[in-house]
Amino acid sequence: MRASRLLTILMHLQERGRASAPVLAAKTAVSVRTIYRDVDHLSAAGVPIWAEPGRQGGICLRPGWRTQLTGLTAIEARVVLLAGLPGPAAELGLGPAVAAAQPKLLAALPDEAQAEARRIGQRFHLDTVDWYRGAEPPRCLHDVAEAVWSSRRVAMRYESWKKTSDRTVEPLGLVLKAGTWYMAARSPGRADPGVFRLSSVHRLQLLDDSFAPPPDFDLAAWWRASTARFEAGLYTAKARLRVTETGFNRLVTFSPTVAEAAHETALPCWPEIGGRGCVEVEVPIESVAHASHQMLRLGTEAEVLSPPELRTALYQAAQQLAARYGDSA
């Protein structure tokens, strides 16, 4: 436990230069007194580390000092090698760097653990692109990645669902979701970042202007909160319907939110649909127009009970289909 804690302290200080004892204590789940004892142990072992008193003080590590660590365990190497699987790294232009880093990581392992770690590439493959979609990354991906790394502003022509406009933004991070790249970026004068789909960027220029990213910005936490808000605001109403077993199985493929609601609200109902048993469910919908297109996928395996506007929209769609295909009957 102590060895792991000392290593955590060293890695944190190598990254930041200095840190307060309470911060290190919280990071390693020990008391401040234990942190000071750990500093004494490290100093006695020859590590150039010391504690400075005062409000501006803290635990300090000599600038530029680096420890030479080669003691990766087999499970640690698996995790690092798994993170370097082909795919996203190659799209970012980091494929050669990943390929060069993997032999170095393997060399850090004991001989008996190297063979086990090599199996990562043989047993796991990461394919982030959805079915029936192209795998070519957006043309601006490399420039956006460079802007994120170097904290430089970009000027772009962006097409949103409202309009196409010219914007200057400060890229804070890149997210790959289901094979699609998104940029988290802050617009001038706005504190909260926005989400920009890279495939909707028509033109992008990397500017010389630099900016200071928010020191407390956590990309993963921000993305989770952002997507949760988006999904919560996407559904504006609810629909009740009766579905057969086949219809239910189709319904739950609409989205995870719809699937969860269908499972939570499903109750046996009467009358049957086409002589088959059915259940009544209540699910969220985005709008009547959107829901009518989705519900048509259920075919004769479902009947919408409410809202009335959705029943009317489906009736009108059925009339149009009957008129179009009636002559061939």
C-alpha cells in the first residue's frame, strides 16, 4: 500500500510540480500526517522532494526531475495497451506513435508477463463505427486535435439545425461517440461550452490566437451532463399504445429511453390485437410528426391510444399509403 501511495504522490508532483498536503491526502485516502511521513521517506531515498510552509507553500518536487519506472504489472500493461487499440488513435494521426509506444510498454514487463500482454491485440478489437456507415474521419479532425492540444482558437463555418454561420471558438476537447467525432468548444463571451459535430464543419482555420482553458474543466463529466440534458429535453410528450410481443420488441429498439419506459409501464391489456395477447405501455415521444414516422415501423403490431393528434397523423399516413398502393391490389 505504501509503495503504491508513494508512486501516486510522485506521479502527481511530476505532472504539477507542487501540491498541498491536504490535496495529496485526499488523492491517496490517508491523513495529512501520513503524507508528511511519506515525504520524509521519499526524501531519505534520494528523491528531491520537500515541504514548504505558508499559504503559498506545499509539497514540492524539483523542476525537471523524473523517476525511471519500469515496474508495470501485467494487468497495468493490459489496461494501457487496450487504450492504444487501433481506431481512434489512427484517426487522430497517432497511429505510428501508438505502434512505437507498445514495444516500450511490453519491454517494461517481466518476461513471463509479456506474452500475456501481447494477447491484447489478438483478443480485442475496437470498432467505433456503427453499421452501414463510412469510417473516414472528418477532414478537420487533425486541425481540431491540434487546437485542443495547443489551446488555440479556430475559425469555422458551421451548419447547425437552425442555420449555417461563421464562428470563432475555443476548442476544449474531442469526444468520439458511436463513430462520430464531436468538439467541446467555448464561444467568446459564453462561459459554458457547446457541442459541435465535426461532420457539420464546412470550413475550419487554425488561428494563432491562444486561450487559457478553464482549469477545472472535466471533459468526461461535462459530456455526461451535456448528453443527459440533451436527452431529457429531446422528449416533449408521451404516447400510450397497445403492442403485441413482436411490436414490443420493435418498440424497444427506438432508443434506450423509450425501451426503459416501455419495460417500466408494460401491463397486460384487452382486447387482443389480431387474436394475440398484448400489453399497454406509455413511452416518451419527441413530437407528433417524429413519433408518427417511428410508429409506422410497428405496422399492424401496435395501436396508438393517445394522444389523439398522433392517432390522426397515423390515420392520414395510412390513407396516403392506401391511395398510393391501392391500384396494385
